[in-house]
Amino acid sequence: MGNPPSTRRPFDQSLLQMTQSAQSDAPQGSAPRLAKLALEDGTVYTGTSIGADGEVDGEVCFNTSMTGYQEILTDPSYRGQIVTMTYPQIGNYGVSDEDLESERPHLSGFVVREHSRIRSNFRSEASLSEFLQEWGVVAIESIDTRALVRRIRSQGAMRGILSTQDMDDESLVAKAKASPGLVGRDLVREVMPDMPCDWREPVSEWTHLSKVEGGGGKDERGPHVVALDFGMKWNIPRHLYNHGCQVTVLPGTSSAEEVLAQQPDGVFLSNGPGDPEPLDYAAATIRELLGKQPIFGICLGHQLLSLACGAKTFKMKFGHRGANQPVHQLGTGTVEITSQNHGFAVDEDTLPSELEVTHRSLNDQTIEGVRHREVDAFSVQYHPEASAGPHDSHYLFQQFLDRIKLPAVK
């Protein structure tokens, strides 16, 4: 098996002694390039390009995070989407290879109110604009993102076209109306890995989490976890590795036989993009794995576990995307502030009796977590690996390990 791609440099304590540097990527004598964002309802926004030249379609959504734009750009769950950041200035700390959540950006396009020309961060290796251009991401700034977000919240997420090439409003709106959207598409096959790999990368030492998260250390591996990758953020296997697990990553199309051939002690179901209902192969695999080994699912993995048990999902009006989403943990009564990114949710009216709701969104009461009453399986809709985001939900990784080490709870 191969190893995960890695561009990380060794942690250098001397970097902590460096002062912040202010670097500017302001254009020198070049005229701004126009860009347009058109929605299927006929609304058109005109701004300035800060990324690559080109034209892309996608579902226009928004994320309320103040930081973490690089993690958002490289999160495979955003495949097929044009992401709008609600925070007004994006890019002020540049980009760093250490903050990648996959090997490249996966989203269709990027929208910001203002792209910062100054990047003040000793870890910065390039500007946001340079990163977008390097990876061919079409991006726009200088539009009224508040008006755009208000429109999405009132009318729901809409199909859109982002272009630096076609400046004809009627043409762009027609293209937006003709674009495919997310419903019914299998986007997982576009972002999952081709081959299995053994994961050996820990959580970044900048987080200092390696000092508090358990496990047997880098050379002393514990339980073997097979992670089914439907578009997994890299910080998930990092957390499993930091907890002492041997981690084998398999493509999301793997069969139950292929998973069990690895002789896992537990199975993890990852996040991923788009509509879960077309993923019949994944639901079938999970259905066969239920009761064989403990299962833990996150985001799309949560939806797929629910589908495997007989539930259905629905498309939300504008979804949950941000690092400040409150979730009620029903068993303890506590509230977790969570990082989320999903536009579909489990339909509670279709929930089978063997699934118990464990977590709810305090914003709209949608299901944020379930557990199986008869076999050892549980899942959450949000992202406990929290990159970027709050750390309230890290306990779920330890909870998974505890379930691996203990007999299945009936």
C-alpha cells in the first residue's frame, strides 16, 4: 500500500521566535480583471477576479467561518459548489502546505467580499490569490456578499455560473439554469482515492494536541481502523493516528469483503460531497458491515449509515456550513460548538426504530447524531476533527476507541 501524499516540513521550534512578516501581493501596474457571478434566479454580480481565468458552474452556498479558508478550499466535500465566505476579508494570513485537507482544492469556485493583499503570518508560503491561480480556481471579490447570502437564505441555495470569460448577463443566467446542480449526482467518485494507503501522519504539532491525545505513540500502534474514504479531510486520519490507531484508508467504493479482508478492529465512514442517496454501493457495504465491527461515521458517513439502516435524506434549504454551529448532546444536555459542512440531512420521519437520535442542531432541530440500538455503530453530522474550527467534539474519537476496546453494547 502507498502512503498519503505529504508536503509537510519538520516542525521547527525556532519558527516560534520569528516575528510576523507583512508580505504584499498587490498587483504591479496590472488592470483588474472583471468577473461575474450569475444565479439561476437571474441575479448577476460583477466583481474582480482574484483567481484563475475560466468559467465554472456549481451550487452557490456560503460558509460563516472567520478563519480556515484554506481548509475549506481543500475540503473534498465542497465538490460541485461555489463557496461564498461571509466574513468580509479573506486571505490575511496567506496559505501554508501544512494546512491542506487534501492534495488540492476541490470546490468549483470561490467568492469573497475582499481579498487581503497583506498576509501577516510567519507560516505563510504564498498568498491566497497565488494559491487560487496555481490550482486553477476561478474566484471573485468586490461583490456584496451580504446581499448574496441574504438571497440564498431567503430563496435557498441556487445553481450559479462564475466566469471571467463571458460578460453577457443573459448568457450567464441561461448557463446557470442549465447547470446540473447536486441532487442525484455521485460526486464521491470524483474525489475519493484510487488506491488504499496506510496513514502515518499525525496531527500538526502547531495544535499541541499530540500532548493530550492518547494512544501508543508513533511506533506503538494500537487498534486497526479501516477508514472508508468518500472524500475524507486529512485531519480525520491524523486524529485517529494520534489516538494510537493503525489506519488503513480504502476507497469509498470498497466492498464489505475488501474491508473485512483488512481484519479491522473498527470501521470509520468519512465525510464527502453531494447527495448521499445515489451512493447505493456505499449503503450496501455499510449494511453488510453492521454488527461485524464497531462503526463511526462523520458527515456523509453519518448520512450513509442512516441510509444503510433504512432512513432517507433530504436536501436542506441552504445547509449548515461554518465553524460556530451549536449542537445539543441529548444524553448529557451539554451544547457543543461545532464545525459543519453539509447541504443534506437525515429525514427524521423516515428514521427506523433501531436508530436513536443522540444530537440535534440548536438552529433548526435537524438530526446531528445517531446511534444504533442493536449493534455497535454511531455517527455525527458535524466535524469533530475541526480543521479549522472548535475542539468541543474531539471526545468522539476517544469514544470510538473505547467502543473498539470494549464488547459491543446492545
